Amino acid sequence: MAEHLSRDIFPDFQVGLLHGKVKADEKSEIMRKFKSGELDILVATTVIEVGIDVPAASIMVVEHAERFGLSQLHQLRGRVGRGDVSAQCILLAQYKKSEESTRRLKVMEKTTDGFIIAEEDLAIRGPGEMLGTRQSGLPDFQVASLIRDLPILKKARDAAFELITDDPNLEKGVNVIIKKELKKRMEGKLELATVG
């Protein structure tokens, strides 16, 4: 793509290329050139998602935007408009979009507020596992919704902390049954909490 842009589309501009296999010192030099204006256009993978600050960067085009999650799109969009110049981020979706990817792109179209984007991301992807390895998807809760039922879930959390404060090893009365059920439901997951 960098070669095509340089040769066929923008022959009068200096085009740079940045990706994950570029060594750190070369990456720094490319970013220095882009920031100083020696490079007019930077073609990059998501390696630029965080830690890049080029105030003069004013246009970003994200190809295959339907493939990215909301957090990643928000981070990418945040690479432009960091200075005094007006900026645009263009999200291109090349392939047939799923209902979920269409919803993500509509959120990006409507807001730049990171808190709203995070809430929508949670609503779309689900919270994943509290203990375990799944980073998204439906939780093990049978009835509760982390978004809709947050006040009651906070009360349940407070009650759980009171229980543990009073009986840290769950050895008193009915707590023995709670401990047994917890071990059964969290088999293979509780060990992850002790990994350092």
C-alpha cells in the first residue's frame, strides 16, 4: 500500500511505512521524520494505536474499520487532531459488515466521548469472564446485566465483602455451602487469581 500510494497516488509527496516488524531505532527515525514534516504521509499498521503524538497530523484513513473494536478505533482516531489543526478520521469498511460491526461504526460516527464509547463497547461485546481468560462474550450470570443491574450488583459486592471480612475462609454455618458451590462453579478459574 505504501508503495502504491507513493508511486501511483501521491508521487509528489514523501510516504513512510511503519509496522510491527520495524526495529525500534528505525521506528523512532520514521516517527521523527513524520513529526518534522520530512514525511508527508505515514502508512502504518495499528502499531501507531498508542504512544504517537504528532500534533500536525490532520487526516487518518482506517481501512477495514469493520474489523476493529471500538476501543481500538477510538485509540486510532485519537492519533489525529492533537494540535491546533482541524482533523478528520475516515473509517472505510470494505467488506460486508455484520450487525455488530455496523453498530460499532455508528457509535464512532456519533461520538468522540471515550466514556460513551466504553459503555457501548461493553454493551456490544459483553464483559467476558470476571475470573478466567475470556475477554468478551456473555458472562456466567443467568439473570443480571452488568449495565442494567449495576446498583444491585454493587450491593451484592458489598455483601460479599462483608461476608469475607466476617468469615475469610467460609467455614461458618451456611458459608460452607457457599464455598463448596463457589469452588464447583469456578473450577479451573480461581487458580488464575493467584498467578503473579
